[in-house]
Amino acid sequence: MFNRYRAEQFQRYTQAKDFFTRDPTVLIDLEQFFAAKIKELIEADWSAVCADYNEASYLYPFWQNYPPDDRGRAPVGDQYPWIEVGEHALGAKIRGWFASDFTVRDVGLPSGPDERFVLTSPQIDTLTKGFTRSAWLFVDIKSAGPRDDFDHAVMSHNQISGDGIWLDAQAGLKNTVLLATGSRTSHKFHCIVAPLYILSDLSVAPVVHIVLKPVYTMAPLDPSAGTAGQPLGRITVASIPNGILLVINPGYLTQHPGLLFPGKDDKGKNPLKVRARVSFPLLRQIAAWRVCDIYAPAVPQPTISSSH
């Protein structure tokens, strides 16, 4: 199985990578489409997302004696890690959102983002100028609260795609090692995701990376307080460019130094798995649509008519 389609995949991959490299606007259009689509779907289902997210606070009596482990270097202790709340209340809904307008496949991959679906539709065919009808949507959920709501996302080595160098069919694909550049220090970033994949039926699936950042508000954790809880405040949607766009054409990493900057791992971590942060301000510089915030819809106020 490992080698059954290797020769055909290599040939098709070479052709597809050349296509997207020569015309990177196809990838950009695809990313803009999915960023807008995800925003639209979240807004349409906001009530359900918010209700399922906030249920975790109402369920406090059932887990108060078994709280989630604190994360980070120096937790203050006045909030609970809400990572799994976001992954389930938000991430678990994505497949259903796309099922009405796309063919959705939960294609296996040994490692990668939190949610990953191969989506097929005529819309993708149009966006890619007839080159392919499929795209591989990679979605990562990055939950945050008031104390760690920074204007960036911390990404693992298996959550960002690289330039996908594949020169020999038997050697397999490799990515160029990237550099996460900060004002004081830099480190190597070994991303492992390919910029596009060729499935066993030889269909082409360029990768689209979306980060969803549910941010909760924080009321006092005193159980006696009627307002205690961590309700959903907003969701930030961010589109991280495909590795071809980052490294080859137009080369965003060169155009925007600091787009990737050092993560929060210590020196004892495996250097091949050290994370990097993606700067949201620089994503906005690349294109304003690459980062947007979704808040709860405003509740219409009743109109009070004056009597004459």
C-alpha cells in the first residue's frame, strides 16, 4: 500500500505544485473563500455554538472536584483551561456545517491539525480554474481566555505547511526548515505538512489552514457568585497561508519578517517539534480578510413609540 500509487502521485504532485506556484492567486482565492465560508457558517450557527460552549460552565458541579490541569508556565489559578471545551463545542460541528454543500471525507493522516476534511465541490473547481474539485481543510482550535488572549496563534510543527520539495519519487517529500524570527532570538521550525496532497484516486487536494480561536470571558470563580463562569465572548478566524505562498511565491515569510516568531517551548523540547507563533498583525498586513472576529449578535432593542 505504501508504494502502490507512488509513481503516479509523484508525477501528479509535480504537475500540481508547478500549477499553484506559477499562479498563487488560485491558492489565495481558495483561502479567502474558506475564511469567509467558515465565518458565515459560525455566524449562522452561533446560538448552538454558544449554548454548547457555555454548557461547560453550567456543568461545574460535576467536575469541580476534578478540574482540568493548569497549563502555561505560571498559572494564576483564577481560570480553568478551556481547551477541550473549544475543541468539542466548536470543532465537532465543522463537518456538519460543510456536509450540505460539499462532499466531506474524513481522510486518514498520521498527524496533523485538530480537524481535517477533504472537501469536494463545484465551487472549488471554479476557484482553481478547473484544476481540481477538492481541497484539504485543516482547522486548529486555539482556545484562550482574558489572560492569554494574545494577537497570535501558537502553531505546532504539524499545523503549518511547507514548500513540499519532492524531487525523487522514492525519496518522498520534505519541507525546507523554516526560521521563526523574533526581535531578540530565532529558532528553526520543522513544519511537516505538505502544501498539497495527491490522493490514491490521483485527485489533487491543496491545503487550506484555518485557525479558530474561541475566547471566553471570565467571571470570578467563587462558586457562591451567581455570575461565576467562563462564557464564550468571541471567536477569531485566521487564515494561515499555504506553504507555497509562505516560502515560494509570493514568499510571505521573506516579505513579512516575523510572520513566524519563536514559540513558548523551553530548550528541553525536541527541536524537531518546537512550535512557532503566527503573528495576526502581519496576517492582516498581507490581507485584511485573513483575520476577523465574530461576536455574539447584538440583541435588537425594543422601539418605544412616543405618544402625542
